[in-house]
Amino acid sequence: MITGEIRKELKKLQDKGYREMQVTIIPTVDADSIIGVRTPALRQLAKEFAKREDISEFLSDLPHKFFEENQLHAFILSGMKDAESCIRLVDEFLPYVDNWATCDQMSPKVFKKHKQLLLEYVDKWIRSEHTYVKRFAIGMLMEHFLDEDFKTSYLTKVSKIRSEEYYVNMMIAWYFATALAKQYEDTLPFIEKQKLDKWTHNKSIQKAVESYRITPEQKEYLKTLKRKA
């Protein structure tokens, strides 16, 4: 079975020191499931296995046992050329994603040329109760819809999300900080009118103020908008 082959290759690439670091920064994942393989090595392995005719066996073998298998899965999907197949497989995989790293590092290049198709799925994913399905949806809006395809309705969509999940709220804050950097005039009213919950509102301002893409004048004004009560 291809999954067995993949596990052998992953264990050959183990870096125990790197594993210890990963255990501390990815707390939602069982430490025993982390082998400890550096990202460049995983990306290279993904390129090699993506060429295999039996790779579909691995992609359908869910849930995976190891964190690195999830990472490998995400990188294989990120390199796919067929948009329809890619988004279908992403949709199937997302419910099994259990950490921010796999969620954030899965970024299929093919979506750049098929944004309308992506939007249809984003609308579905953003309504999910699954932490990382929702986080991925917000991430896709941040990555693909804050430039030439920007609409204020996307800001509204994200601003209406209310969650108790740290990893959802942090992504909302990241989204609004990036929106302030790219679409300041359209995004500012959402901060001025306090459209976000208090924690996410303040975190958005913090991350925006830390950004080199925000002017000193904008930063000073944003600081005055922090909520204390």
C-alpha cells in the first residue's frame, strides 16, 4: 500500500530536534502523531508522490495517522492542475484537518484562475462548525479576494462570524489586518463601527499596527480605536 511507503519515507526524513519544536507550536495535534519532518523535505516528497498513479489511494485513506501525512496531503492538493478535481478533494479533506499549519499551508495554485468556483465552496465552508474548515474559508478570502477581485460584501461576510474558537478568531483578525493594508478606506468603517467582537477587533488593530504596509498615520489612528470595554 502506498500509505505504508509514505510512512517509511517520512520516518527516514525525521529530524528529532525539529519534532520537539513542532510539538510546542502545534498544540491541537497529539504529540505522538508528529514525526518531525521539515517543510522543504515534505514539499519535495509531495511532488514525487503526486506523480504516482496510485496516489488516490493515499488521498482517500482518511483520517491519516500522522501529522506529516496531513501535511503531505495538503501539499499534493496544492500542486494539482485540475480545478474541479482539486476543489472536490480539498472539500473531502478539510473535515479531517486538525491544526493551523495544515490548514494555512494548503493553498492550491489552481484556485487563482478559478475564483468563481472557489467562491461557491467558500460560502459553504464559512458556514461550517468545524474550526479549520471555517478558518480555511477565511484564509481563501484573504489570499484571493483582497486585490482586484475585492468586494466589501466579503468584509461583511467575515465580520458576521462569531466563534469561541481561538484559531477562527485569529484568522478573522489576520484577515481584517490584511484588508486594512490592502483596502484601507473600505475596511476602516468595520473597525470604526465595531463590527467585530472585542477580542478580534483589538487583535485586528494589533496585527495591522505591526504591519509595514500600514502608514504611520494610519497606525496612530487605529490605536485610538482600540476597545477597552
